[in-house]
Amino acid sequence: MEKIIYFKKKECSMNCEFKNLMKIVLYYMLFGIFWIFYSAKFIYLLTKDPSTYIVLEHYKSYLYIFITTLLLYKMIKSSYLKIEESNKKFQQDIVQSFITALEFHDKYTKGHSDSVAFFSVKIGKELGLKGHNLDDLYWAATMHDIGKIIIPVEILNKPGKLTDKEYKIIKDHPRIGYEIVSKNDSLKKVSKYILHHHEHWDGNGYPEGLKGDEIPLLSQIISVADSWHAMTSKRAYKNKLTHEEAIEELKKNKGIQFSPEIINIFFDVLSSN
């Protein structure tokens, strides 16, 4: 399956690149033909003064180099943006397929990924994250629970208390998610944020017991957004909290489970929404 996705993606990228390359070659060729046959007339229309015409005619070749270089730069830049957009859409489709599969596996996660991504991006913007950093945050937040896809549903939705063995299986989901996502070249860089989204500020989280700013910033953000939606949503094993009760829980765990800075920013986000 992984190979099929890889080759389809590669084929899609190659087709896009070839089409855009052919457009560049065609436009470049058409401009060259125009310049050969009509540049003298074009220069003459610009100025009818003989002395100016002679000067422009003399520097015509330099002007041609300048114009074609500018056109080439513009076309390559445009083609690159189109290819990047195409790859981004393909990547989005793959991620959405994984999330849909997870939602079929565990009905209580329906809408969870979208909500965590929504609040994570809100926090990220308040922190001043932009461009690729904000994109990475969105993808990591969307896929943060993807490792649950291979955890038995009877454990995920068990109404009672988990056994030690079951809890150990649940705690494996960040590492499983990391292993799944890190296999994809375009998403590999966000896999570490998935790995560490259950680390605690005081070092008592998992899987590696990171503490404070050892925890990647994007993981700190996802941790808060994830906990907020989990607390304010109904699950098989618990009733949902009111917003006021959930806020009190976040306050109690500020500096223990969560980054104090991220909690403060999240409260600002809640106030503005």
C-alpha cells in the first residue's frame, strides 16, 4: 500500500513538472521568435529618434537577455507554486484518508482531530508562528492520534478503568503514530511533534519523560488543545466537563502537565472566541 501511494505521488509530481516545463519552453520559444522578427519594429515604435534607435538597437541583445531572464524567473516561480500546491493537496488527501479510517475505528474520535487542529493553529498564531511552522503545527495536530488506529477498540472505548497492561498499550499510540508518519518523506518532519504530544511539563509524561522546554513547542501546543477537547467531549468512559470545569482543570495542571505560557495564551484564545 505504501509503495502504491509513493508511486502515485511520484507520477503525479512528474506529470505536473513535465507539463509546466513544456509551458515554459513554449513561452520561451514564442518570445524568441517574436524578438527575432519583430524586435526592430518594436524598438522603432518606442522611439522615432534615429540616434536613440541606434543606441537601443546596439543594446538589443542585452535587453533580450534581461527580459527573457525576468520572464523565465516568473514562469519557474509560478510553476513551482503550482507543483507545491498540487503536492500539498495530495498530502492533505492522504492525511484525511488516515483520519477517516481512525474515525471508523473509534467513533469517539470523530471531529476530535479537526478540533485539536483548530485550537492548535489558534494558539500558534497568537504565538506568532507563520508559514511552514504553522503548517507543521496543523498537520501534527490533525494526525496526533493516528497511532490509535492499531489499538483495539475495546481498549480505546472501555467504560471502566484500564488495567496496567491496557494503559501501557494506550501509551504506545504516540510512538506508533510517529512510526507511521515518519515513513512519509513530506510529513516526516512533523512526526516528532506527534511523538511528544503526551509529555508533561514536570517530566512525568510519556513516551520519553521530557521536561519543560525539552518538549518541542508544537507538542506543547497540541497537548493543551488535545486535553481541552478531550475534557469537553463525551467519551464511553466519562462525561464531558463544562467549559468552566475544564478551565479549572487546565489551571490546576498549569506548570505540572502543561506549559504555563501555552495555557495563558490558550485562555486568551478562548476569551477571543
